[in-house]
Amino acid sequence: MQKTDFIKAVAEKAGVSQKDTKLVVDSALEVITEQLAKGEKVTLTGFGTFEVRSRKAREGVNPQTRDKIQIPATKTPGFSASSTLKDRVKDEDA
């Protein structure tokens, strides 16, 4: 499902216009992005938690030259699904 499909589905389910839904979805994603940029967690109860994860610096290998390289430490966004979401997805597969 692409973002436009998601917005259309949410608009239909909520009974509001796609324009209003797009504004709300974009605003929600912007708030999540801003909080992650500050290093904060965002927990949506019943859905999951967005958080910043740190990766340590490590040594890697360039696959083309086989030379060893240093990969610097970095921060990356991560998501942990809630048990409610996990159970719902698991039940849908059955």
C-alpha cells in the first residue's frame, strides 16, 4: 500500500475528505520525525514505538576491493510493534 492508497483508505474509514486526511497524516508523520530528530521516543499505545537506535562504529570490508574499512557510528530510526499489533497480525495469518 502506497501513501496515497493509505490516505484514501483512512479518509473513507473516517468519513472525511482526502485533503483533510492528507494534512493530518502528513502532520502526524512530521511530529514523529521531529521527535526522533530530538532523540525522543514516540509511543502509540496499541500500535508500537518509534525510537532512535544507535549503531556502534565497526570494521567492515569493501566487497569490490576486499579492503578493510571503518564504518562510523550512526543513529537510525527504529520501530517496535506492540503486542496488540503483533497479535492482530498473527491472527490475520491464521
